[in-house]
Amino acid sequence: MDSGTTIHVGNDLGRFTNIRPPMTGDFLWAGNTRVWIKAYGSVTLRVDSADGHRLLYLENVAYCPDLHCSLVSFRILRRQGLWWDTKSDPTILRRSDDSELAVLHEKYGQWILELNDAEARAAFSTQQPTRRTAVRKRAEAIVWHKRLGHPGSDALEHLVNQSEG
């Protein structure tokens, strides 16, 4: 969940229904990078709640395959009467009548509505890298910050721990 974005964004076209093309030139800004919107549609999230799982239906979601993660706009949810209860533990997304809609999970310094275990679906090469595939390139820290999708310190620490083995 993101309190800064003004639109829901998804990066996996397989999750979209009711797909429609964007207007010519539709894009969004990610930092100072223009990200083209390839389509719009609806996405259903499977969220955790105290009594199991619920489905959260999002409309007018921008499809941006170039983004590294999907975003749910808290601004849009708030306009729909939902609110983010940060006093409770765990943190809860609530309806206007204060009833619970979803439990948010903190993972790598981000608030997550739908947990997807990327490690369970990861694919790894069975061939040793060759000199041709392991070319070193130098880049400034800000370039890597942008390439990695603006990660926080927890995400960077996780990346270091996973890459060192």
C-alpha cells in the first residue's frame, strides 16, 4: 500500500480483467522516470483478515510492466471510505464503520496488502556464469537505487543477506 501514489498500479497482466487500452501518451512518474501505462483494468487481491482471507477488488488499475512492484493507492481507498489504522497491532485497513477489511503486513520496510512468496516461485540458473555473462559495470548509487525500485534500508539489507548466501 502506498500513501503517495494517485493511482493503483499493477505489473502482472495475468492478474488483470476488464482490460482496456490507455489514452495515447498515458504515463506516470516514478521518481524522475516516466513509466508508460500499457493498459487499464481491474485486479482482485487476496488479503488476510482476522477471520481468514477476503477479496479486495480494485478498478482503474494502470498496467505498468516496467515497475518492479504493484502499488495500491491509499488516497483512492481513503476516498472510498477506507482508513489505515496504524494504532492497532497488526496494522489494519478498516471500513468507514471501523470494521476490519484487511491486515497489512510489514515486509522489507513496506506495508503489504497481499503477501506473495517470491522465494517459493524463484528460478535459478543451473549453469555457472561465464566471463561473458558476468561483466562488471560501475554505476553511481543513485542509479542502483532507481534500478532496484527505490528500496528502503530493510530491503537492501535483505538483498545483501540473500546475495551473500
